[in-house]
Amino acid sequence: MTAESLPSPRASSGGPLLSLRGISKSFGAVAALTAVDLDVAAGQVVALVGDNGAGKSTLVKVLSGVHQPDAGTVGFDSGTVSIPSPAVAQRLGIATVFQDLALCENLNVVENLFLGRELRGLRLDEVAMEVRSRALLGELSAKIPSVRVPVAALSGGQRQTVAIARTLLGDPKVIILDEPTAALGVAQTAEVLNLIERLRERGLGVIMVSHNMADVRAVADTVAVLRLGRNNGVFDAAEATASDLVAAITGATDNVVSRRAGRDRAVGNRADADPTVGDEAVGNGPEAAHKGEAS
């Protein structure tokens, strides 16, 4: 399968909301990014994948204002922008949830959501903050027992939900999720993936950095592959196979995934030509039955 840019059926038809062109970034003699392009439309989930050292974290930090690119342009919401700091990124509408989540475990959910932007009159408006927190978590269908429970008592998936909900208070247009399902169990991973679906339904552009190909193919519209700091293909997530993605990530077409896929295709082709082949491949054919009788 040839990697190419394919529009998502759920993406906005008005062009990309976020458009990177020729982004390059070096640290001394090390080129972390070289002429990287990336497009994200409103209502689209773009998975950013690559091996360790491929440049994913550097690209996320460029978008979040932590690093400044050495070359290239960032187009956002129909204009070219500069992102000199995380504060500017937030004002533009680009929110980032890093892998460590940056939550205060000793504070409760409401206090974490409004940390640094508390609602005040003559004193803290606790009632208004709690009402807004409940409404926002309700919109996300969050499974959190109470907004007054300390974050330390929440599961990994619930903490991820709180971190994402906190970014939504700033009314972002693009949310970047750095390894959102890392170290989560099956149920918690499903909870986070459902949350990503709801972000898409709200019309947000989502960039999901992940190493988990199952999660990527479950929620992404397109998969952008970085290899050694360069673009190495953009795939339609619905059509790309695991071997396509592994080959693009590693640069090798001969690996255990591609060999297994090749064997499966060969068995499938033989089964189409001779229905008994599939049974023989798993020990259910006539010969296997004959052996059973002989024993």
C-alpha cells in the first residue's frame, strides 16, 4: 500500500485547521526535525507515530510553544502564526496534554480543573466552579465519582479525563495528546479512546501521539508517520494494515508482522481456491480426521 494524503470522511471540507510546512529543528549537530509537514482538520483525529527518536516529542513541543522551529511555517485557523511560548499556544487555541498530565494529586478535581484560573468575586466562587466542572465532565460522559474527590484516588483513565477537561476550559480548537493510553489497563484505555471520540464529535482537531497501533487504528482518521525526523507517509487509518505502519515506522518491509501477514494472505488465497486448505492449516482437514481415526 502506498502512503498518501487522504481526506477523512469526518474531517472539515474547508481545509486544514492546523497546517505545518517545512518544520525543521536542530539541537547542535543533531537534526531532530527536517522539513516536516502535517495537516489537521476540525473534527479529525490524526495519529502521530514513529519509533523512539523519530521527532514526535520535538514536534509536539514546537506546537505547544516549548521549542521554536529553525525553519518552516505554522498555519492555524486560516493564518500564519508564531508560537513563542506555551501561553501563546493556549491563547491561539492549541492545548497540549503531556504524558505526565501535570495534575496535583493532593487537590480535588475542581481545584485541578481551575488551578491558576480560579473564578473569583470577593472570594473564590466555589459553587460556580463546581457547577462548571460537573457540566464539563458531563459533556464528556466522564466516569468520575465526585468532583470533590482527590485526584490521587482516581484511576489512570479518570486522571486522563481530568487533564483533558482542564484544557477544554480554555476553549481550544486543537488538542494534542501525548501517549494518552500509556500504562493504562484495558478498561481505562477504552475509556480514554471513547473520550477522544467525543472530542472529535465536538469538532476539535486532535493529534494523538501513540506507540499502540491498535489504539491508533481504533480512533484515528489518518496516521502520520515520522522516521528519523522526517515525514515517512500519511495513511488512511481505516485501510492501513499493521504491516504498512510497521514498515513505515521502521523503514523495513521484512519483519515479523509483514511475514505473518504474508502467511495469512497465502493461506487465505489457498483457501479461496480449495476450501479444505484452511481446515488443513489448522489441523481440521480430511487427513487430520483420518489420523484421528487411526489413533
